[in-house]
Amino acid sequence: REHHKPVAIEASLPDIEASGVDLLPFLHQRLQAHIPGIMEQTFRDLVRTVGVTVICDSMDRTSHAFQKRVTTAISLLLRDYPLSQVFLFSRADSRPVLAIPTLQLEPLSDAQRRELEDVLLADGSAKHYSIIGAASPTLRSLCSIPLLLKLALEYWQRHREFPRDVDVLFRSWLETVLETEPSDTVSRYRREQALSLIAEATVDAPLTGVAAIALLKRHGIDETVLNELIRCNAVRETDAVLDLQHDSLADYLRAKMFAEKPVAEQLAAIPKVPTSPDSFLPVLLMAQMPDPGARDSLWRHLISGPIETYFDALRYRHDASEELRRLDPPALSYRYMTDMLDGIEEPLEGYFPVLRPAIVEWLTDERDKPLAIIGGANPYSLYYKIHAQDPGAPRVVVGAPDFPGTIRGVNLEGRFRADSARLLGMSLLKEGVEEAVKTRNLDGRQEWAAERLIGRVRYLAESAKMPISVNDDLDTVEKVLRPYTEVVLRDGPWGRGQQFSFRSLLDDIAKLRGAGLTALNPWWSRLGWNDCIPCLSEGDFARILNEEYRRAQLIYTEIVETCFPRFAKKMIWYPILPLRWKLRVVRGTPLDRTFVIYPHWAPVKDWKDAGADVTFADRGPDRQPPWEEARDALVALGRTPNVPHYGGFTTHAGYSGSQLTGHFSGATPAENEAFSWLKDEVERLFKNLPSGDGSF
């Protein structure tokens, strides 16, 4: 039968070495198994006339002598039979010197992860929806390595959740990486021991070959093991120095060795543990360390790093449930509540120090005192009250909490482990930060103080009928408010309406006086707003909206820089400001009480240009604005090429202090817009905080 296309033959290089025959005879044997009658000379004629496609795998699993021999054989095959082609797969450090194109496997991109996920998980019944995006930041980063992505997805396929114990993934990864000859148990353990020693020795810099050999000899390991590690691509050799091929696998081995050291050595070394965003070591350490004192020290150290690392440490932390269950009830309660209070206090001081008065006030109704806790815990439930600590009183008390104050209870069964105290503490802190944003109990500078004071004065005048208005000077407003200095307003059922202290209004007045101001500034009225939308000239309308969109950016920026400086560069809006908005306004809405805005924006270089350009029309645009132009402009200015809300439309509620629903808060549209951004920022900030010990 006549052949017109090259014959494709799979040739495992370890099999060729084991067979003891040369390359071409081995290929003939492989083909003869499927076509018994083909003779060797016929096979060579076939290779000469149409060629052969040879797929050679596992070069790194063969001996060095065989690698040299087969490289020569492949070179001769390509020279003598030019219609043939060879695909050769090898780990980087075992690649042959051949005049063929070389492709190196890079970490998977997001698109490639999605493609592999489709291959592994799609069952053909319907379109597969991606689930890898639901994994933790640590796991998503690790899944840029194909093997780990495959292991994680296979685990999810079996359990419908991602691994709670990262040791499962890393052990499988390590065993695969160290797979080479010799493959007996002793050799495998010796390679793992040698790789661990090299990982620990290369924390700060790679190791020279001479130093690596000396290191292995000091620990009684034969120097030939180094060749095995290089052959299986666990260690790479670059410019006469050695390092581990995979940084995250190195971190895993370092964490295991760290956890085996005496506790005193651990405590001394923890302050030097790197907490950079690209290091997996802190999370892996928290998963490995058995000593509670060392873990407490590591929790405190983690505060110096990214909050995402802290969240993943909570997610993958060492399971201490059994050691807690062995404690008697009072000791268990004391330990649990101590950990919980530390789980609030430490991240509060580290990540949100400016919010401390607001969080403490939300928890205890007092603003400036230390926190304390009273309650009890068992492996299945928790009840407690957080309160202000009086001078000389204990910080933690095991006992029945009583009123006044908020008594909380948590059922731990199902959703939480017995060692969930710090996770619950961070969850409570998250709730407090969200409450501070909701009640606008956040600090800023002059622009925010002026805007917040306007809204709250309007609210008090309307709801409490206080004799003040936004047209008053600061002396008049202060005189009315001063008698209520210690009062905290909580309107609405269960305190879900307006919540603020009169002291915060007096603080805002002091801030404005410090800036040289003497009166409130109802800027929309000053610029011509009169509640009659059809009566407004286009010029007045444009000036009012320009000021609103300028002030919204200023308010947001002041609060971010004051309250969330550690997170500013990674936020949604902050890295792209200042902006110039492009607003298309349609005024013909029902009853002429509202108007519709079709917005988009472009970044500007200077804050003096922040604001809005306004045009008027009878209807909205026919198409969405080109967001690519905004992205390109951000890149040109050296800013994050992130394009949040762009296009669409919004219905404006005017400047009366009421929302479209009719709810009256007194807040200006500039304040409401700034806080809609801040709400999104906080949701994004805490997005990866585990909601329990079953959310992985």
C-alpha cells in the first residue's frame, strides 16, 4: 500500500534505553507490531521517501551516556532522512544540543488555565462554567503550573470544593518532580532530603555547585544525588550556580523544615520571614506549624504583609481543633476568646489603625478604650460580648455575658472548626469596616468634613427639627449642637437608619475652622440650583454637575488616603484618578423632577482639570462610548489600565438630600457617589476572606 504522509511513531526514550537497540531499529520494531509484514529495508525506504514523525518523551529520565548517544542518533536521522521530523520532550536541564526549534513551557495564562479546565471538567452535556476563579489567591497563583492546576481540578471534581490542606497538592507535586532513576524508596527519600537542604540554603541567593556538594556531604548524602536532582529538573543550574526550579515548591520545603525546628528557633526566625506578595512561605508556614505560641507570633508578623496573605493563612491554617478539644472547658474558653480578640485587635491595628475609634465604638458604644471580651466556648458553639476594658480589669473573662451591650453567639458545627477564633475575629472586623462605610464614620480632610457636615445638618433639621440649616455659619451650628456632645444618634428600627455621634459633627466644624472657613457651603445652591429642572440654564446645570463630579473624586481620595492608605494602590478607582467626566444629560423625565445622565470619562493629568464636561440632548447615545480610549489614555499617563464603570446611564435624584426611593438622608450626590465607590472597594478588599472553614 502506498504511503504519502509521514508515519507517526511514539518512542519513549527510557524504553529505547532499556531495549538496548538503536533508534531506527526501535522505530521499525514499533511499526512492525502494527504491520507485521514490513521488513527493515522497506521501512528505511518508507522513511526516505515520505519521512517519519517521531515523538520522543522523557529525555530527562534516561542516563547521561544514553542522552549523548540518542542525541547523535536523532541528528543523523534528521540529516539522512530530511523528510522526517522529531518532537522531543525533556525537562529544561536535560535538553539536548540539536539544531531544532526549542519551545519552553511557561506558566499558564488565564486563558490557558480556562482551556485546560474545559478539557478536564467539561462533560459534554452543556457549556462548562469556570470554577478556578472561585479558588483562593494562593491556589490561583499555584495553578499557573499545569500539574498543580490538574491536581486542584481533579480534587474539585471528586469533592466539589478545592483542597483545604495545601499539603495534599504539594506532596503530589513533590513526588512527581522527584520522579527519576533510581526509583527505589531510599533514593526518593534521599532526593527529597537533599532538595530540602538546598531549598533552605537558597533563601537569599543561589548556591554554587561546590557549596551544594559540601552541604550534602555534611549531612551524609552522596554527591551523586545532585545529578539526580538536576536530571529530574528539581534543581536548575544557571551560570555555575544552583537553585530550585520552582520557588513555591522551595517555599513548601522550607516551611516543612522550619516547622521541625525547636520552638525557640522558630520564634527567633519569624520576624525575618518574608511577607512579600509573591512569597508562599507565610501561608505554608501557617499550615505546617504545630506550636500555638509560634503560630501567634507568626499571625502578628503576617500583619506586615498583604491582607490577601493573611486571608489565605486563615484559609489554610494548621488544624488545631484536636489540641483545643483536649483542654478543659475553662481553658478552651479562655484560649478561644483570647485568639478571637487578637484576631480583631491585631489586624485592626495593622491594616486599619485610623478606623480603630469607629470600630471600637461600633463594638462597645465607647470610642477610646481598649477592647475586652467575656463569654465561653466549646468545640461546637460560642457566646460572648465584646466591651470596653476598664482600667485594671482583665482583658479576657470566662463567664456569662450580660447586658448592656451586644451579646453574640455562633454555632460552630458544620461551618467552622474548633480553632476558628481568629477567622471569626477577622469576620467581625470586616463587618465593622463595612459598618463604618455604611454609616460614613470615616475620617478625611477639609472637603469630606464640609460635605459630611452639610448632609448631617440637613438631616437633623429635617428629622429632629433642630433650628439649624446649611445656610448658617459655623458658630450658629456649633451653638445648637454643643449640648448634645455625648449623644449618639441611631435612627430607624434596630439602628439601621442614620447613625452618627454629635461629637463627629463638632469635629468636622473644628476641621473647617482650622482651614479658615466660617460657614457651611451648599455649593449646588451657590451655583444656581433651584429645584426647577426645566428652569435651569444649560450653563448653570453644567457648572453644578462639574462641581459635583469634582467633589466626588476629592471626597473619595481624602477618605482613601486617610483611612485606607495601605490598600490605595490596589483599589479600583484611586489608581486612575483624577478624571474628567463626559456627561450627556437628558432632562425630559416624568414630572421633571429628575434627569438622566449618560456618563463616561477620560483621565486627566492634573487635579485642576478634574470635573465634568456636560452636553444636553433629547435622548441617550446610540452606542456605548469606546472604553479602549480611556484605557490607552491611562497607559499614556502611567496609571493602572483599569476601566471600572464606563457608559450606561444613571437617574439623578437632584440636590434635596432625598434618594429616588424617597428616603431622606441629607447627603449630597457627591457624597453618595464617593461612598458607592468606597462600598465597592471594601467589598473587593474582603472578597477573599473565607466565610467559614468549608469555603475553599
